[in-house]
Amino acid sequence: MFVALFAGVSLAMASHALAIDCVQYVKSSSTFGLSGNAWSWWDHAAGVYPRGNEPRAGAVLVFERTRSMPAGHVALVSRVIDDDTVLIDHANWSATGGGDGRIRRGVEAVDCSPHRDWSSVCVWNSEFRAFGRAYPVAGFIYPG
């Protein structure tokens, strides 16, 4: 019984140790040298990295902070599908509220802004097999 309990504790600790937040993921998967909460990356990038509202592979997509997402969110654009659709790689995103620390790759995100200017994005939710609500976006930070 002690071994089973010990194994259960080890597994729980291991899964917690593997949890990663979105900023840690983007920093470890790219050459961007920014820090701080995800929402602050947009301002921190000013004068350091080019920024804009056009999706490009390798760019960081910066989500604004909201009531339900007070630290904001960042994701790497892995591929541009068309003018309105990209695939992103990101971490700590969960459809059921709060982050879960897992890394998700190749997730579809679409421009769902009223003026098609990438000011808001809807992210595919594989758990519900639907796009989630619109999240406000600051824009894209491009590699230097």
C-alpha cells in the first residue's frame, strides 16, 4: 500500500512539475527575449521587435487581459492558413476555466473581429469541438 501511495504522490508531483504557463512556453520555444505577464508583452516589444496586425509564422500572438484572463495570454503562430486563420502553439489554455498547464500545438485560431483586423480571435476548442468566444488581441510581435 505504501508503494501505491508513494507512486500516486510521485505521479501527481511529476504532472505538476510538467505544467507550464504560456509565457514560459513561448520563451522556451522561440528567441523572443521578453518577460512579464503575457498582456504586457505588447508594450515591452515596442522599439525592440516589429509589431503589427498581420499574422506571420513565428510571430507571437498577444491576447489582451480580460476579467477571465487577467494575465493575458501569448501564443506562437506556427502556420498561416489564410487571411483569417492561423495555427498556434500555446500552453496553459483550458476551455473549462483557468489554465491546465498543458502544451497544445497546431490549434486553429480565427480572426473573429468585426472589421477583420485581428483585433479579436476565436480559438478552436477540441474538448467542445467548437470555437470559443472572442478574445481581444493586441496584435502580433514579429521575430527581430
